[in-house]
Amino acid sequence: MNWRFINTGFNTGTYNMAFDLYLSKICRPDDAFFRLYQWKPYCISLGMNQSYDSINLNKTRQDDIDIVKRPTGGRAVLHAEELTYSVVIPIVEKSSPRKIYHEINAALASGLKIYDNSLSIIEQENSQPDFRELYKNKSSDVCFAVPAKSELKFNDKKLVGSAQHKFGNIILQHGSILCGDFHKKISDYLNISDEDRKVIVNLLNKTADLQTITGKIVDYELLCNSLVESFESHFKIKFDNTSYVDFSFTENELNYS
């Protein structure tokens, strides 16, 4: 398997989702991609089956908050003070989407522990909530409300949220590593009752972020390097960035929504 690492820095929601889809499109049976990126402006991403009606679009325009739909499931995420990752990888023999999900989260956990010793107690969630029941409640409009199995938590507080989609034999998995607490403001942009807003605020107070845990401003360069190191160690690979890959987009490919 030829693994390639890409750091695309800050981009719009449309660009970021289009890039993930593009990697899924060009991924060959012997390719795998690990990408890190951030969002400018801040952006709310909706799950692929979630309606734009759940968002107060006037409020997002007023506050210069971007809106985009993800090609993966789940609910709304406010991408702000975070480092986002994506992995695009084919399903090979003795593998499965569930195993890939677990292994990627394990590699992320190792990278966070390399980044700062105070993160040594990070662990993976070992139970799976009944999301069909949860999604019946309006307070489930946010993705960080409840950790899914294998997602990362610190002192039982969700730190990394992930989502996955299968395109034929190719897996796209991406997710948010919370670095600050701005994500909690998502309740300000939802079309919900005051009662549901209070529930969501209480749920999001059960999330963790790197700055709060470490007590230090996040060093994004060090964080990226730590994750690269952990992926190479966990998957027993060396990133190959010498091979040519065309990362240029056509206009149509960037018109993702």
C-alpha cells in the first residue's frame, strides 16, 4: 500500500469536502491518503441526510459562518478551533469498514499522546449508542452530542468525532480533533427551541479539547507532525510523497454541496 500525506491548510467548506471526494475518486487499489486540514471561514458541515432547514441561515450569514454538506452521515458540526483529518483507503483482504474505523482512531490516539503527555489517558469508546433512537430527538442535531464506538474520549468526554462512507471498495473517513471550545457555539445556529438549546449546551459541555486539557495554546505544526509519526508507526508504513498525483480540480468538482 502506497500511503501519501497531504496538508492542505485552511480552505472553505466546499473545497475541503470536494478534496475528500476527489481523493476517493482517484484512489487506486494500492493507494491510501492521510490528509490534515482546517477551515476558513469557520463552517458548519451537515450530515449527508441532514436538512439545511435545521440551520438558521440568516444567523450564519450574519456571522460569516460557512455551510456545507458532508459526503458522510451524522449530524451538524461547527468546524472552528480544530484540526480535521481524512483518510481514504481501499478495503483489502481481512479488512472491513469497522476495522478501518477502529484502526484509524487508534492511530489518532497514539498521535495525540505523542503530542502531549497529558493526553496519555485518551481511550476509545467501547459501546455503540442507538443512533436511530437518538436522531428522533431535536437535541440530536449536533454530531458531538454522543460518542460512537471507537471514537476518542478524554475522561469520558468526547475529543475526536469521526464519520465514514463507503464508495464501492473505497473508504472515506474524516473527523474533527477538537483544539478549542468554539464548536460549542453551534447551538446558536440551530433552528431549535430554547429547551432543546439548553439540552445541547449541556451535552457539548461533555466534550473535551486540547487547549483546555493541556492548558496551552495548540501548536498545530507539532500536532500535525505527531499524527504523521503515529500513522507511520501504527500502520507500519512510510509516507511516499515522491509519486506524482494530480490534485487539480475541475470547476464542476469544486461545486460540491
